Amino acid sequence: MTTTTDLIGTPISEDEAALLNVYDALTALAGRELAPAIAANVRDALASTAIAVTDLGLRYEHLIDLGV
């Protein structure tokens, strides 16, 4: 998903876009069948990244709604 603005319509910076790319990549990884240790670490990384994404107002969604 390509996002050019945050939730209130402010253009996002290159750093915020990079953070969203990481978030999207981790979300995709979390949806795969991974070894238990890898899956746990991906979920941990995703949770931390999701907090930053939400705090910046880039996206608002609950990970549980995504099946993570």
C-alpha cells in the first residue's frame, strides 16, 4: 500500500514512508507460515513498529484485526 499522507492529510516524510514499508513487510511476514521462533520475533518486531506507525498517525489498525 502506497501512502503519501498521514491520517489527517499531512504529507509524510521519507523516513515515515520507510517506516511504513517496514511495517508492511513485517505484516506480510507475519501472515506466512514461519518457524515458531521466527514467527514470535516477527510479531515482536511488528508490535513495536505498529506503535510507532500509530503514534505518528500514519495508519490506525489493530494487529488482532489483521490476524496477527
